Amino acid sequence: MIDVSQLKEHADVIGSDGVHVGTVDGVENGEIKLTKTDPAAGGLHHYIPVDFVQTIEGMTVRLDRPADDVKREWSTS
């Protein structure tokens, strides 16, 4: 289990394939809230489960699945 206190605002979120998914805005209700100003966000906040996180290394959050899979599963509410 990942220690969510290690998630830092503005950290880069990448899929297991090394592709950029978004930028951390914060954590809400067990989900990572991604910034809506990130080019990958399309002007919307997206939320991904904390359970997707494989590792946190400084300002990089690596997920346990490829970016395309994450984008199919993220929510906007």
C-alpha cells in the first residue's frame, strides 16, 4: 500500500509504459486529483484511484498500468 502523504502537488504522473498521464493537484476521497491545466487533461480535473500507484519517487508517480488504460478508467467527478 502506498503512503498517500508522499504524493506531492505538481508531481508528474506516468503510466507503466512511461507515457505522461497528468499532474497531481491533490488527493480527495482516496483518489488522485489531476490538474485541469495539464495538456493531457482537456480542461477537466480527472481522478484516478490511489490503488493504481505502483511507486512514488520524488516528483514522479508511476502507475501500475499503461497511460491509455488509465485514461479509459479515470473519472471527472
